[in-house]
Amino acid sequence: MNFLNETSDGGSASKQEPPSLIVGRDEANHWVVVEAHGLCGGIFATEAAAMRYACEESRGRAGAVRIAHHLVALDLASPPRRRALGQS
């Protein structure tokens, strides 16, 4: 089963667009999913569970789920980062 689609439409992000998620391992070797802006995420027992969550959250959008080739940290203590209007 192929959960990843490495293509991207290159268009601008809209408010209706599902989140972009990163799947990887944390320092304790758990499977972790982190949304790019810190809005959602989780720790999972298996890679399949992490990928299933990421694909459901991204609603299957092409290029929305990425595999990290580095350690991923899920920060549960900090509030989500918010972008100010007009910032990229």
C-alpha cells in the first residue's frame, strides 16, 4: 500500500486545504506524526498506524504526507505556532 505521493501541485495554500504532516521517529524510537504548524500530531505504536493517521488528517491530498529522514519531536507542552497575517 502506497501512502505517499511525492508530487506537489505547487499552488498557493488555502484555508480549506488539509494539513501537511511529517511522519518519522522520535528520540525514543516511537513513530510520530507532526503537523507542519504544530496544530495536530501524535505518537503511534507502528508505522502503519502513523501513516493511516497522517493520510486521514491530510484527506489524501497529494504531497501532504512526508517521511522524515531525521528525528521528529512532538512538542505537547507548547501551544501551536500561529502565523501572523501577511507572513510567509
